[in-house]
Amino acid sequence: MSIAFLDGDYMPIEQAKISPLDRGFLFGDGIYEVVPSYAGKMVGFAPHIARMKSGLEAIGIQLNWSTEDWAELCNRLIAENGAGNLGLYLHVSRGTDTKRFHAFPENIAPTVFAFSFEIAPAPIADKSSVKAKKASTARDLRWERCQIKSTALLGNVLHFQQGYEQGSDETLLFNADNQLTEASACNVFIVKDGIVITPLLDNQKLPGITRQIILDVLRKDAQIAVEERIVSMDEVANADEVWITSSSKEIAPITEIDGKPVGDGSIGDIWLAVQTLYSAAKFDY
């Protein structure tokens, strides 16, 4: 039985209840994070919490929690739930009002909910063991504030479902200018002529924590060139390698897009090198 946290109390997750008037339930009015942990060690805790705080500020939710408060909560969830391979889901909604009304209510406390769930063992840098993935492409139809990690994920869910129904593991999204934005639940990298390339951050993309760590690790290592810039979908179609990245997937190689092979259709050497670097450094963040 999983132990969850809700508004100051720890309890079996089956006992965690919120009001139907909670604005997270009614409007998706909230922010969330998912922090992976392996044998009690979290990956990217500090940047995850920094992004949580930034998201709360962006939508005007006032929660007087320090980084230390979040660390105490996460470590308690790990201890309560077995310290295996766990994803830690952290969720803050604006709170519960007395009515359904679009404007922000005053003088209500945010709802803070968290729980853990089992995740797969940490990916390793091994071509023979990694599972290559397939992707579809679609015009990005989500809202124009994708830099906020909102709990209102219907746009992302619809894009993911679109690819899922086509037998794909992800859907790569492009804007009206035929430029790569991100995927339905991941950031995207391409490799061309040995250079690792990913789209510049803006309001069309979530600032992914795995993305952040990869860029930092590559720049510190300085052996593989890296670029942040506009990426056209023609470049995606002609890339030597394509990856999707997220906290749960880490760096997942895409070997087929819209039924066509990426490069020669095999997992690339640059993926192997970067996953090796990421695996060695990920607990440092």
C-alpha cells in the first residue's frame, strides 16, 4: 500500500481525498513535478524544485515552502515507500473555494499532494539493452504557455493519444513555421554530423530537467559540440539520430519517425556517449 502526503498528513493513498471544488480538479489550476529516485537517491531534485517554484510564481500561487521543506517531504515518501526505484509526484493546486468561479479566490490555502510510484530501473548506456522507440509527428495544437508545468495536460494527452493510436511511443510536435517544438511529454534532441542540437527554450517548450542536465554535462565535458537553436522539421527528417528526453525516460533513442528510419535505423554512437555521461553525472543535480 503506497503512502501519500496530503496537506500536512501522511496516509495510505486510498485515503487521500480532495474536495470536488478544489481548483486543481475543476480547472487544472496547479503545478506539478515528477522527481525520479533510485535506491533513495534523487535525480535533479534542486532543478525540479526550482522549476516548481517558478511555475507557482508564474500562475500566482503563494506557497511558503522552502527547498528544505520539499526535500523533507521527498525523503519521507522514499522512506515510507521502500526506497526502491520510485517516481515522486509533487502537486500543488490553488486550493478549494466555496464555488466554481474563474477568477482567483482570495484567502484560500493551496492544496499540496504528493505520492510515489514504482519506476523502471535506471537506463544504462548499452545499445543492446535500450529499447528504441517510434515516433509520429503532428502540428502542435497546445496552448502558448508550455513553459509552465501545469497540471492541465489535456493538450499533451491528446497529442500523446494521437501517436499511441498510430503505434508510436511519442508524438513530435511542430509549429506553424514547421519548426520542432517538443514532444507530447518530452523534450527532443537531434544529432547531425556529430553535433547535438535541441530547440531554444521559449513559451512553446517546457524547460526539461533532463534537457538541462544533458546540456550542462556536455558543455562541461566539451568533447561533443552542442547547439540550442531553431530546428526545422526537415532537419528532424534528415537527422543522424533523434532522442526524446524526460525524467522517466532519461535519453530515449528514436529510430523511426512516421514509418521512416532515422539515419540508418540503428541506435547511434552519440546517444551511447551522451547516455554514458548523463548516467555518471545525474545524481549531482
